Amino acid sequence: MARQTDRPTAKQALDLLIETMARHSSLSNADERAFRRLHPRLGKLERGADIVRQGDRPRVAVMVMSGMLARYHTGPNGERQYLSLHIAGDLPDLQSLFLGIMDHSVGALSEAQIASFPHAEILSLVKRMPSAAVALWRHTLIDSAIFRQAITTVGRRGAAARVAHLFCEQFTRARAVGTVSGWSCPFPLSQSQIGQVVGLSLPTVHRATRSLRKENCADVRGGRLWILNWQRLSHKAGFDPIYLYADLSEDA
Amino acid sequence: MARQTDRPTAKQALDLLIETMARHSSLSNADERAFRRLHPRLGKLERGADIVRQGDRPRVAVMVMSGMLARYHTGPNGERQYLSLHIAGDLPDLQSLFLGIMDHSVGALSEAQIASFPHAEILSLVKRMPSAAVALWRHTLIDSAIFRQAITTVGRRGAAARVAHLFCEQFTRARAVGTVSGWSCPFPLSQSQIGQVVGLSLPTVHRATRSLRKENCADVRGGRLWILNWQRLSHKAGFDPIYLYADLSEDA
DNA sequence: CGGCACGTTGAAGTGACTCAATTCGCGTGG
DNA sequence: CCACGCGAATTGAGTCACTTCAACGTGCCG
């Protein structure tokens, strides 16, 4: 498979891109060939490093190959609001292809391997292969659906449910890309960062995770999330995975 | 212009669609002709009526021609979390073109005129005219940026700032589509609904709007939003309109 | 006139916040 | 090998913003 911890190759980047698109869109051979004509530039990010900042005008789109990136807004006092977490296969700044200016920043929450695709190449692919373009488009639409969920998570759910929902979403997405092992998946966030994702203070996050641990729902330790009782956890969270559009039962 | 309160025509629907796309994307004559080949079905909605529900699989995409629609999630106890408000030119369920199942509902917050475009026709337009497709794609990406703002509004801002930010966004968007008159624009939400947008209880919304009124920032009366002091209001809100991508200074 | 939806307001409760202190785990350097 | 330092986790105390509950006003429409 296309996922090692050591130095990845351009071929692996293209494999991962195609694999990711194929997860929600059915690609023809021609689509696949079109994607393979791209020339990714590989790179590595330290924990905490940014790839783009609010206000930038990127000329490439970044794909995560390993590790975790996140989008975030920066408030007037420097506080962060994380908007989304991104794992292997995600393209967290693809919208810059058509929006020009970044309305948020993207940074690494763990050491990460990335691949950059020049906008110019993606644009020519989009003009040439509408069906491949649709796959990319759909990718951004799923993104959008995840944002919508984030709104109701932060707007309506109580503290424990917010954290639980975050856990459910992360685990489900990790399972889709194959980074789970048993009932655990990578989860490099500190409690303070969890708070910046779901809109809670550090102490509240701590009490919420403690309660989830006590009730044998889930636990975070050593940079990993452990699911102890999926049933109970997802029930507490009010988690319904349809919005992740993980299955390929579409028409299009 | 393409905006009357009486019965709109198909031509007006196409005009509005093209006008909206041209606001953020530069359309060629060929693009415009391609859009004009669509066959919208016109309709009218009563206040409170839904056009699609969570779980549906729509076969058309809806454009608002007048009035206001909104997307919303429904919680387990029937409570709503509104996700976005939509005015003339918006396509609040365009994502259904590629996502199949709706992860949220769309309903009317006021009496509204709408135009429906069959998915099949849009799909063939997308295959035929990549540049027109890009305009639609960009439309969904701006949507996405608005969702991102909603996350930080609900996640980080205090009560007054949430309401103020909502006011700023609505007024700015209304100005872009030309439904403002002087310093006021349509705003058909009850205080209770405002609460369901920004994640606050009714009494809190009331106190927030009262405080904004007392400080001469803004006022809501008779279904309209009145901006009393834009400077002060947008400052209170921490409002920065870049995320609305109102200007057309892109490359693409 | 009576009903209804919405705005307005008060009182009491509570969940989450801030501030602050302590502990733990771990890497580093003496 | 141990002392130290640092970031993160853990916990408590006190406060505050927002919630819930409840009541009342007000304007509009049948």
C-alpha cells in the first residue's frame, strides 16, 4: 500500500490521491491516467509548522500523506479555532484553487508527510477531464458536510457530547483510510487543542474525557485514541456517519 | 433587473443565475449560453415550508429567487440548528448534485420564490463546459467558507458578538445581491430563530439585540435589519468580509 | 373580542470559564 | 544515575454567562 513512515515517493502520492478519490467517486481509466500526469512535490512538516496562513495566495494544493494537519482561524488575541482535522488523503487547501486568498491557516498537528500539486496542473486537469474534476469537487463537498456537522456540534451539544462526537468522527475517518489498528487510531491532539476544536476550555475538556474514560467509552493516551465501547460512545455523541459519505452508493 | 416580487419568469431565473456566477467568476459568452440552455421550473414557497429533508435524494437543485431559505440540522428532540441563510442567487442544495443523500434539510424562512434546475441538465452542463462547472464549484466553495466562519462564531464569540456577526454577514451579502435599501435589508428571522442560528437561547438573543440597539449598532424590526453604526457593529462582531469573496480579483 | 405568535422581562439554576496549584511523564544535561 | 525543567494532565475554588422556567405585554388577524 501507499503508506510508509519513511520517505514517500511521487508514485505513492499519486496512488494515495487516486485511492482517496476512488473512495467516493468511480474513476475511469482515463481519469486515473489524468491524475497520474500530475507532478507532486514531496515534503515533510514538523509538528506545529504551517503550510499556509490566512491571507496567503497559494500556488499549490497540499495533500496529507501521513500525520495530521488542521485548518484554523486565528482570533484577534491570537487564540485559535480549529475548523477541521486532516489525515492521509485529505486536501485541506484545495479550495484555494478557486478562492485565491486563504480565509484560514493550515498547520501540522503532528510530524507529517505531504505532497504538493501545482494549481496550474490541477487546473489543466480540470479543463481536460470533467469527470476527474467532479471527483475533486465531491471531495470539497464532503469537506463542507463535515463543517456543517461541526456547526451543530459546537452550537447544540454539551461538553461530553462534543468531545465524543469528535472522537467518533476521527475514528470513522481513520478507519476509512486504514490507519486504525484494532480499536485505536492516531490522535495527536493535546487536551488544550481538543478544546480549540470543539469550543471548550482546557479544564472542561479534561472533565469530559475523564467522564468518557470512567464510563468506558473512549480514552486518549500516548497520542492515540482508544475506542472502548463504540455503541455507548456514538450514542452519547449523537453520531450519525451519513455526512461522511463513506460509501460509494451514488449515481452521478 | 431580474428581481420582482410578482411571478418570475424562466428568463429571470437564468439571468439571476448568470448574474450570481458572474459576481465571483468571469463567464465567457459560451458559458453564458450553456447556462441559458437549462430549463428551470419555477415555484413558490410558504414561510416554514421545506424543499428537501435530511435523508432525501433530490433530483433537482434549487436557486432562491426572492425571500429567504435556510439549511438546518434537526436534533433528536426536534430542535433545529440552522447552518446557513440563503438569499437571491444562492443554491442551498447544490451539493446534492454529487453527494446524493441530504445530510440536512432546507426550508423557507419567509415566503420565497424559487427556481429548480434538474440535476441531469446541470450534470450535462458540467461535462460539456468545464469553465461553467468551475463557476458552480466556486459557488459551493464560498458556501464552505461561510460554514467555516459559522464554526468560529459559535465556537469562540460571546453572545453579542455572535448576533452582531450574523447581522454583518447578512447585510454584506444582501448588499452584494442588491436587496438592501439604505442601511436596511430583509431579515425575516424571529429572535428564537436567531438563537437557532448562532447557538443561543431566546432570552439571551433578546438581551444581545437589545444591547446592540441601545448602543446604536443595529436593530431588527418588522422583518428588516437596520444598520445604525456599521463601524461599531462590525468591530463588536470581529467581522472581516474576506471570507465572502465578494470581489472578483482572482486568477483562475 | 379572543387567540396566537412573538417580544420582553425577571428569577433562579447550572454548566462552563478563569485562575491557580499540584502532579505526572519524559527528555536533557550535569 | 539522578536532578532538573518543561509541557501536558489533573484538580479545586470561585465567578460569570448563558440556560431554563415562568410570566406578562403587545400587535395582528380572524
